[in-house]
Amino acid sequence: MSANLERFKAIIERGFCRGDLTVADEVCAEELIEHEYLSKTGFPGPQILKAQIEDARHNIKDLKLTIEAIAETGDTVWARSKATGCDPRSGKTVTIDVIDICRFADEKLVEHWGVPDRFALLHQIGALPSPPKPT
């Protein structure tokens, strides 16, 4: 397994699943270009990643991310994961898909695109109407 795949897995397993924020200091460049909608920016890279980990773990209690598919192209890791846990506001169990694209340079994360399925989350907690029944 390549070093970048190992770095990505450390972010998921240590950071998001266990809440170990030190992983951000180890794998993230000081300058991180962040493309995820609503993510904090304007801070050093490790602080951005730490905020993402804290926000995710706050928004989904007992968060567990399971990598279901992963690929590497050059300096970029592409992954599809399943996030499970409990929505703290509704108390409902939730399961959503998450797509991550991470570009690495000089052994550090330098750019990230994250796409959590927020519509699925909103639907599961009852914030969106049920889809229409077929007629």
C-alpha cells in the first residue's frame, strides 16, 4: 500500500473514527486548499482538518467511517466511505455515503474535496419530505 493511501486511512481511522486530532498535524500541509462546502478556511491546514473532524464528530454522534472503495491516481487518493452514527438532534440512527478526493505533495495533504450526502442525512432525520409514492 502506498504512503498516500496510508495517510488517507489514518485521517479516516484515527481522525474521524477515533477523534485523534494529532493526525492532522502529522499528515496535513500548512497550506491546505479546501473545497468541501461549508468547511472552515483561512486557517493553517492542520486547523482546517481538525475543525472538519470535530464538526463531523459533533454532527454525527458515535461516528464510524468505513472505507468501501479506494483508488489512487498519481498524487491523488479517491475514496467512497459509509458514515454511520446517531444524529444528536433527532436521536435517529443515520447512514450516509461520503466521497473524498485528497491530493498529496511532499508527503502531506495539500488539497481536499469532500462530498458527504447531506440530503440523505436530512431525509433520514425527517427534515426533508418523503419522496412521492409511484402512482
